[in-house]
Amino acid sequence: MDEKIVSYEPMVYSIMNKLNIQFDKDDYMQVGRLAIFSALSTYDDIAAKGATESQFVYTRIYQRLIDEIRKVSKYTNAVSVTVDDHLHECVGGRADPLEMLALETTQHQLETYELMWLSYTLRGYSVREIAEQSGYSVSSVKNWRKSAREKLYCLFDEC
């Protein structure tokens, strides 16, 4: 069964390209593999209504990837971007938040990706926009945000 799943992986890549999946490719590839397994487990001539095994598998992969895209899209749209009041309070309510980037201690406390998140956030970009600009996934940007906020909180509130 494993060999058969591996033999259908190029089909998954092809469908991913057709659907223009650019981010989280490993996650979608895993969804495709699970769809292959499921399709091969349930395939029979009667259920497939005359379709060949490869046509049946293709349809199942395509449907599962579309379902996954919809699920991710629904989640991403449901999560709204909020104003980071805590970040504004940390800098003492200064009118120009870009001054925060000039603070020497901040630049030395944050990692490169955390600084990237901070820079884009101070310019008004959303998490999704930062992900698009940087070429990373939304979940990566959220992780940068979380770690940067923790460090900034400790930096300005003296943990």
C-alpha cells in the first residue's frame, strides 16, 4: 500500500499546482496522502461508477484539498486582526510607534523574524499580509508575534 501511495504523490503535487497552493505545502501534501489512502481503501468498480482507479483517486485528492483550503480559509477569515493595545502601552503611549524600533535594547532582545513582525505591525500590516510579504505561513507569523510580545512585555514591564 505504501508503494502505491508514493506512486500517486506526483498527482498530489500536480493538483496542488493546479489549485495554486503556495504555503503550507507539507500540510497539504499530507492531506493528499491521506486522501490517497482513503480512496485506495474504498475503491471498487461499483462505487467508482466506471471510473478507473487513478480517476477515482484524483477526484478524492482534489475534493479533499478543496475541503482543506475552505477549512483554512474559513478559520483565517474568522480570526480578526486586533489592535495591540498592550504594545502601545509598552512604549508609554508615544505618538510615533516607529520610535520603538530605534530603541537599542529592543533590537538586541528580538530575533530577526520577531523584528520583522514588529516592523510590519507598526506599519499597520495584518498577520495575513505579513505572511504574504515574507513568504511564510500565517501560523509562523503568529508564533513570531507571540514570542515578540512576551519579550517586549518582559522588556518594558520588567518581568
